[in-house]
Amino acid sequence: MFVRKLILAFILLFFSVCLPHCTVMPDEIIHKQLFDLNWKFSFGNNKSASESDFNDVIWRDIDLPHDWSSEPTFKNLREETASDEIVLYRKNFDIPENWKGKKIELEFEGISAQHEIFVNGTPIQCSAKEKQNITAELTTKVNLKDKNLIVIRIKVPSESELKANTEAGIFGHVWLVIKESETKP
């Protein structure tokens, strides 16, 4: 019995000394979830698509990764329109209130050139070049008590640009990443 109490006392002492020194460092990932499901997709340059009250009911439901360049709809679109056409992706999502004070990011493993990212109607990132593994910071743009909307506008490349690239759209996985913030709220 005495040995058990001694072991228990040692364990309690160990944790009471060590645990206060265990902290999550700023920018350390504390939660990461796949963000690929339940997107909406459409061809067309509708500038109001980034607004939360925009009606996307007729848009296609898709999951990511998504390469729209091989779709028959795209091939028909390419023949009928100019090279300044746009494709759009939309997704509604919630952020739990317990993520307040955390750094909230989206990590894209692959996205087409000339894209713009909007969160709740506000542009947050724009890129003229195709990149792998881009990160978009959402922290100051998300609502913790209401729905959120992300919209991605991607310029349809010219025929020569399309031949040089084998994939188009959001052709990699997307992750919602929560990190410990450097500053507390």
C-alpha cells in the first residue's frame, strides 16, 4: 500500500512540475480538417457570386479536388466564349466559437493560375500564377456566430496556357487549419 502511495505521489509531482511548462507554441497546428466536401461550381463571370445572398441553387454540387478542364461543358464553353471567362467555386461553412483567438487558415494543395479568394464578400487573396500549397488567412474575416462563405474566382486560361498545364480549377485537396495565435483575444 505504501509503495502505491509513493508511486502516485511521484506521478502527481511529475505532472505538477512538467505540465505548467507544456504550452502550445504560436503557429502550431492544433486542428486540421479536410475541406473538400460540399462545394458549388459554375462557369460564368457573375461578379455578385461572392455575396452571401447570391442564389447558387442551380450550380453543380461537387467535391474537391476538381479539374474542370476535362469536362465536356468546358470544351463547349471554350468554343463559344472569349478567353476572359471565369469559373466559380462557393462553399458555406461554420466556425465554432471556441476557435475565437485562434489563427484560421485554408491550405490549398493545388489551385489554378489567376485566382481570387473571397471570404464573406471580402477579397483576401489574389494570385496571377499557378501555385501549389498556398495558404489563405481567414482569421479576421470569419464570423464565429454566423455562416461563412468562401468564393474562389478562377480565370479560364487561354488555349495555349491550358495545353501547358495539365490541371485546372482547385485540383488539390483543401484543408481548414486552426493554429495557436501569437496574441490572445
